[in-house]
Amino acid sequence: MLNNLIAGANRLKLDRYSKILKDIQDYHMNPVIAAELAKEAKVKKLVFVHITPPLPNENDEKMYLKGVDEVFDGEVILGKDCMKFRLPKLKKK
């Protein structure tokens, strides 16, 4: 998805925007890689936050999560502003 935005920015000669989009890939994790790590860590819920660029509609959300369900079978949530979660207390060993 991000590569499509970069290609479009390049076609429109939006060099600064294209560079920002390319830089995002250096410090943000691909959703499928995050799903692989979540599976390896045996977590039950994976929450994606700080998604850049923002996902304005359901189609973009589906594109963003493409491939995640093939790797991770737990609950997947796209975090929203002000979303809160209640975490269970850790059991003492």
C-alpha cells in the first residue's frame, strides 16, 4: 500500500512527500512481520497503533491487514485514538 502512495507521489513530482513515505518504512514495522512476532511470542491479541499514513476507510484497513490473518490467529485490533484496554493482573509464580 505504501509503495503505491510513493509511486503516485513520484508521478506527481511530490518529492518531499515521497521521501517522507519512504522514510516511514525505516522506522515502522510491516503488519505481517508484527503478526509473525506476535505468533512467536504466543500473544492472544495484537493491537496495531501509530499507523502511518492513517487509514481513512475500511478498504484501506483491509489492505493494511492483508496477510496478517494468514500468520496470526489471535484477535487483531486496529487501534483508534483514545482507545483503552484493561489488562489482566499477572499471576505470581
